[in-house]
Amino acid sequence: MGGDVIKIDPPRKLVHTFTHQWLKGVITTVTWELVEVDGGTQLTMTHTGITEFGEMTGHDKGWDEHLLRLRMMLS
């Protein structure tokens, strides 16, 4: 997998491209946004550019796993 940073606005926002072998050359975009909230930080992650439903479903499961690992590391 790989990608390039498109925009960075520390500590609020990171936007980068994202691709891997199963996307068959399709370049997608992932946006991470952090907002301070009472008692912590809210993370919103948006992944755009996936055009086929099967690809979207697979990525949804993958991101769930990665975000769970992140949550566990921060606990």
C-alpha cells in the first residue's frame, strides 16, 4: 500500500492518497480530522474514491480493524 500527503494542518487535519494492489491502480483519498471535545478528541476519517460496492465493504472492515488497534494503543 502507498500514498502521498496532499495536505497537512497540524494538529487538525491530514489528507493523503491511498492505494494498494486490490484497488488495481485506483488512487483514493483519505482525510483524517481531529476536533477537541469535552474530555478528549474526536477523530473523523473519510475515505473517498472507491467506486465499487465490494471494494467499499472490504475497506470498511479493514478500517474498522485499524481504528480499533489505534483505540487500543491510546487507551
